[in-house]
Amino acid sequence: MSTNNYKAFLIDLDGTLIGRDERISPRVLEAVGKLPDYIRVSIATGRESADAIRFARELGLTMPQVSDNGALIIDPSNGSEVWSTPLGPGHAQEIVTELHSLDVAFIATHSGGTVTKIEQATHWNMTRVSAMDLEESFADELVARFKANLELHVVKVILPYNGMWAVDFTRVGVDKACAARVLAQRFGIDTSQMIAAGDSYNDLPLLEVCGLRIVMGDAPDELKAIADYVAPSIDEDGLAVAIDEFVLPRL
């Protein structure tokens, strides 16, 4: 492992590691492949654990991986749960019922898989619920609708593969920064010794808590304002550029 100040690198998935084609480009694959010789590497995604595991295995990553917008950390070698904080049955049922009544597509995740229709739910012990494929104006309305519930963390996020938006629901205090703190404790380091890379609003807490911040070129201005390095866009293999030009010289 690295002997420098940075001990872990948390990388967002959509819009950072993969683009609209949902593939890791050869250049990004090569660049990320250089990192484990120096530093622990984890994906930190709003997606379900199966996607985090799939891409972690493609990259050859062995460290715990973050899914469900920080609510679940899994071991990519066997898919077992390392840590989680459920949304809570009452909140999960309330959110899913509301989205169903609005005829909004959703994904609700739990330890055994995912639910995409209300009639599929055999229990409400969900980790995360995401409203999917929204126009940005409606995503903003949905965030405002649930913001009054102080027991929920609600955030909108761009979906790079179709240009639409999602709204992620987790328990209050549970986000990618929360997962970063859990991993830091597990690794015996401080979050200031972590590097983060992201491109959307759900990455903002993660970027704020980490010591070195990489933001993709097509990210919102709020993220760029706190970036230590603004990378080219995902279409220009921006993560690979950031790793080669900014990260590796610091390891």
C-alpha cells in the first residue's frame, strides 16, 4: 500500500467511471488498474449492490464497495454485506406507495435483491428507494415533497445513460460520506486521507468529506466549486486523465 498521505480512493460509477454505454472504456480500465498497487480503491454508487460488484470485479477491485448511495457496503469477492443502514419499513412503504400513486418508476433495494413494482414487495426492509427516469423539474418537485421528513436523506442525481434524473431516498445521515466514514474506520485512516471522484449531487457529501476532490467536467457548478481538480468529461475518459495527471503523481 501507499506510504503517502492518501490511503483510499472512492470513485462514483455513473458519469465518472462509466458513461451512457454503461461500459468502462479501455483507457479508464487501464488507469484504474494502476491504482491498487498504491491505494485502496472502492466504487461508491447510488446503484444496487449487484452493479457495484459487477464493475468492481471487472476492475479487479478487492476492497469493500459502496452501493445504494452509501446505505450498503459489500465484499465484492462473495457479495456479502459488510455494513448497512436500512431505510426503515415505514419510510420505505410510504415512499414506494407515493411513487406508485404518482405512476413513477422506482427501484427499491434490500439484501436479497430489488423491487420495481409495489406488488413485488413481500416486506419493507429496504436499504434505498430511487425514483427513476424523471424530468429535472419533477425531480426537484419530488425532493421538495419529501424534504419536510427530517428522517430521510433525499437527493436528485443525473442518469448519464439517458440524460434524465433520479431521486434517491435513504435514512437521514446516510449518504456516500457516511459510507466513506465507515470505510475510513475500517481501514484505520481518516477521511482526509481519502480521494473522491464524482459528477452529481449525490457525490457532494462524499467530496466534502474527503481530502482530495476530483470532479468531472460536465458536473454541476456546485461540485466544481469545491474541486481540487476538474477532469475532462466521461466522454473524454476524464477519470483516466485525472488518475494519470493528478492522482498517481501524489501517490
